[in-house]
Amino acid sequence: MAENSVDPILLAEVRLLRNLWRNPNLFDTPEYSVDLFKDTFCKSIATAIDTLSSSNGLLSTSSLYMEVAK
């Protein structure tokens, strides 16, 4: 892989996170599992989004940072 190339797996995970952020109802689909994420940071973000959306919390950048920090 070239030095400046992007890991396609990481890129796919970031795109999935973006979709989950925009539509948290995707967490309820049978195809979704946090185990889809291989990158631990992406997995943490997905878990935080799921926690915030399931608790009817506000989905904002600030709330996401606070949840991931826990």
C-alpha cells in the first residue's frame, strides 16, 4: 500500500459511522452489530452514538465527545 493511501476498511467504517450518525435507527436493523467495526476507535464512536440515541440523548458533537470519553 502506498504511504499516502487510505485504508479501505477504515474508510468503510468511517462511512458507516456517518450513516449511523445521520440515521440512528440503523442500530435496530438485524444486519447491524458493533462487531462490524475492526478499528477500536470507530467501535467506541459507534457505541457512543448507540448509547446516546437509545437514551434519547442529544446527538451533538459535544455529547459524542463526552460519551466516548467515558
